[in-house]
Amino acid sequence: MKHKRILQPSPRQSYREHPSWLDYRRLLPAHACPTTEPQESIWRWRDWEIHVDEWGSDTSTTNATIVMLHGGGGHGRILAPFAGAMAQRCYRVICPDLPGYGLSRPIAGRRTTALAYRDWLQCVAALVEYEADRVGRRASGQRPIALAGYSAGGLTAWAAAQQARPGTVAGVIATTLLDVSQPDIFDSAARTSWLGAMARWWFRHASAASLRLPLCWVTPLQRMTADVALSQYFANDSLIGRRRVPLSLFASMHEFHPAQFYATHACANPGLRSGFDHTLPTGERVPVPLLLAHPAADAWTPLAHSQRFYDQLSGPKKLVLLQNAGHLPIEEPGFSTLCHQMAEFIDHLTEPDQEATERWGHG
């Protein structure tokens, strides 16, 4: 199927005058509030109309393209602070609303199957391939494409980089790396640990295909930030906390095993340890460099949970702590540190030789 980009979405699929965006922008601290609006478009993928924000322009001075991914507690416009800041640094930034979230919706007249995590991975892989083809560039060139995932979007970015066509994704940036197939990590990511345990029991004994619950019932949105007003916004907003999401998505996240996924796709990082150590066919790729920029004051995701997955990965990688930053790292100085580290990381992706990238990752 040929993917189609539709410019100028209808008012129903635009954030420009949407209360969700206007309220969020009003609550953002001055240093994190973007001074421009993105270009909005609709990208048709399979049975979905995917809402896409595009920040910055694609000109000869553009350094690279960053595809930013939200997690299970937001949508693409929530990443406006980071997208706007990187656009000011001459990066082009793409922020999709992944299937089932934000302003993305099924194409009229088409029936979609139960939403699953594989849909997110396939959607992101197709989007970065689409962007690579559209602008006529590859990751090996001087203007690479990087994936940047926030919250659960971190593991989504890592996995989608494995699934995308070889040479499409030059690097992965993540604020967390949560393998929620592990029961203790899944339980801690839920609103309460007992709710997580109960959900896992439900996944084993009943179908989650048709059950939809408000996001604020199943996730601890109050831990997104230490800002009380912002936390209330996340819990009560119609596109976030009060949005009903299919439990099939969270069930499939729990059933997603990164090691098995890696073995099945046999791609990307060839050097993985402790259970990820699989022999790749001839033509294996160079490891995709990874930057884990973890919030130091994250009340939702402990560093130890992200580091459990991070420590299993070999190849070029770097861990940076974002001081004073919560789960959504908009607090200073963590916010500025994140933007600086992303820019430095992407600059290293343009290095002409692999040894330079490896020196970065092991420095």
C-alpha cells in the first residue's frame, strides 16, 4: 500500500484551536513553551489516519530529522517543548499521534482490529521509511534520521529501529527503557502495583480485546511531573487522562519480549548480551547507537528499571542523568541538558567512520 500524506487536516483533526493544546501551552513553563506552531498533516497508514506534527523546515541548513515518539500516557503534541527546542537548533522534528492516541483515528468506513503494540512498532517503522524516501536521504548520509522516545516511547523507538529497513534509523534516543514483559516493571508502571498485578491476571484469563478504560484509571499520570497544575491537566484532559484506551494495547505491551522480537527480526544491534545473544545472517547491520537520557527525579520510572534493559545492550551507547527532571523532563536544568545531549548525539551520527561513533558511546 502506498502511504499518503494529506496536508491541512480538518478542524476535528487539528490541535490549533483544540482545548487540549491551548490548556497545555498555557501551563508550560516559559523555557519549555514553543514560540511557533508546527505544520499539521494526516498520514494514511493501513486503516488509520495518523496525525503528524512537523516542526522546523526541511532546508539545506537542516541538521537532521528526529522522529519523536510519545508513550502510553500522552500524544505527539505533548512533546512540543522538545520538538520546538530542537527545531530552533535547525533540526526537523516529526511527532506522530500513534494509533489509538491523540487526534489519530481509523479511516472512515474501515473497521480496525484490536489495537496491539505491534501496530505501534510497524507504524513507526513505516513512518521513518516514508520520511527517508520522501526526502531522499538515508541514515548513512550527512543528514540522518534519529528516533527519540519518551516514557514507553523509548522502548518503542529501540524496537522500531530494529524493524525498519536497514540504514533508515541512524540512532535512538530514549528517556526510559522499560521492558514491561517483566512483572515487577509492569506493576510499577501501572497506577498502583496491585492494579498491575490484577491486570496481568486478567490478561491471562480473559480477553482484553474490547475493553476500554480511561487512561487515568490505569496509569499514574499524577507522576508525570512535580507541577501540580500540569499533573491535574494530564489526569483530566479529554485526549489524555479521560480518553478511553483499549486494554489490548497494554496487554500486548506486556506480552512483548524484546529478546524474542530481536531474534525474530534478526536485525540492528548484533552485539547483545544475556539472552539477546543471537547469531545474525550475513549482511548484519552496524549497531544502532543509543543515548539514554534518563530523568533523575522520575517518580514514575526508577532508573534501575531502565538500566536493567540498558545494561544488556552492547554497541555504542551512553547514559546521561537529567538533573531535577521528572518523567516528562521539562524541568531545568534537565530540559536544557536533554536538548544539548540530543544535539551532540546526532552530530556524532554524521561522523564518517564507525570508530568515531564507538568512541562517543564508550567515552
